Amino acid sequence: MTNIRVFECCQCERQFAQKKWVCPNCKNAEFKLTEVNGKGKVFSSTRIHVTSQEFAHLTPYTVALVELPNGLRVTGRISEPVEINDKVTCISNEKNTYIFSKN
């Protein structure tokens, strides 16, 4: 299992999947990079059959919005079809793309 990298506010400890300039919760501007467990569930997904030449060797594949236990949502790729609420685990991070596998 691979952990998911998140940004955490140094003041209020709120976590974000994407880097922020200012914490919307406490207005602090300092963040630290931390990691959270890579297990989650599918919030939304789409199956890709036609793509750019760069990713053609991967088709068909699924792009999913995965909800982590802490409520954050991250996007990742899954080789198999999934449905909403399916449990998934992050198995790697390839070129800043999270790769998930169905549990």
C-alpha cells in the first residue's frame, strides 16, 4: 500500500489534497507535507476508452475520485472497472498519478 501525500495547515492541522496559499479555515499561510493512509472508497468514476497517444497503451482504464477516511478526495487511475462506494487501495504513485486497486 502507498500512502497519499497531503498538505496540512501548521496552525489548525486541517488537511488538503492540493496545496493552498492560505488556509480557508484559519487564514494561516504555512503548510507541511504529510501522508495519510491510501485506503478509500470510490466517490465517482469514469471509464476511458479513447485517449491521447501518450496514454493509449493504458486503455481502457478508469479514472476515479477516491474519498479517503479523513474526507479528502483525490483523483487516481484504476485498471479495472469500479462502482461508487467500492473500496480501493493506493498501490503506487507513478509520475504524480495515484494508482489504485480494487479491494
